[in-house]
Amino acid sequence: AIRRQRQMCIRDSLTGVMIDRFGKEVAMRRYDETRIRVRVSVAVSREFFGWLAGLGAAVRIESPEPVVREYREYLETILKTYGEQEL
């Protein structure tokens, strides 16, 4: 998979998680009093989306828009399985 720049907005509490995952050189800038904007180079994959889902509402993909849509579809697919009787 091709690695490209992704922008996310995270809660302050996740700065250590971002450094652990992407290294000390990860680009982070203050967004507001409680959030930080992060730029990372990562390949979009089910594994990446699964990792993001594990962080819950503390992280939000901001760009690029096609990745935002793809992640939303990933989450919606998971939610649909919990509304059905059988897999």
C-alpha cells in the first residue's frame, strides 16, 4: 500500500500514542486548548482503521476527504453487523 500524508485531530492525551506509533519526528501542532493536529505518513488499510477505531472518539481523520469517507464506511459496515440477526 502507498504511504501518503494524513491529517488527524487528536485529544492531548494521545500525544504519547502518536509518538509510539509514528516516532518522535511526528508532526504535531496545537489546534486548540484540548486538541492537537497531527500529520502522519501512513498507508490506509484495515489495520490502520482498526487501530483508529481502538482510539475511539479521541481521534478524527481530517484529510484527505476520500480517506475520511472510507473510514466512515468502514465504521458503518461494522455497525450494520450489530443491527442484523446473523452474520
